[in-house]
Amino acid sequence: MRNRRSIKRYRYSSKTKKIPLRTLYARDNGVCAWCGKEVPFYLATRDHRIPKSKGGSNKSSNLQLMCFLCNQLKGNAIVA
């Protein structure tokens, strides 16, 4: 039997919450940040300008709206 103190408990603790996709869609007027086309809501995705894998955050200033295809093509690149 394991000692209870040796078991580490991980909790998701994010001080910044993701803004809802609907709010992001309204803020960016439903336009993809990469290709500039109007995106139907069901194809809209949330994208990090600076990817989380490269130290980006979930702050609204780091999020942008992209269509699904552009988001997949961009991957985790940083595009100026």
C-alpha cells in the first residue's frame, strides 16, 4: 500500500480562462485572421498567436479566430 503523502495530485490551475468561442467570433466579426475570409460559426476555431507549446497564454490578446483549415495549416508556428 502506498503512502498517501507520496502520491502527487495534479490539478488544472489556470489563472486565465479561455474566452468562449462565441465571444471570440463576435470580437473578430467572424473573419479568419489568416486568410481574411468570412467563417461560418461551425468552422471557426480558436488559435493562439503565440502557441501554448512555445510559452503562449490563454489571454484574449493572444487568441484569434481562424477557420479550421487555416488553423490546421498553421500548426504551432508563430506568424507575425
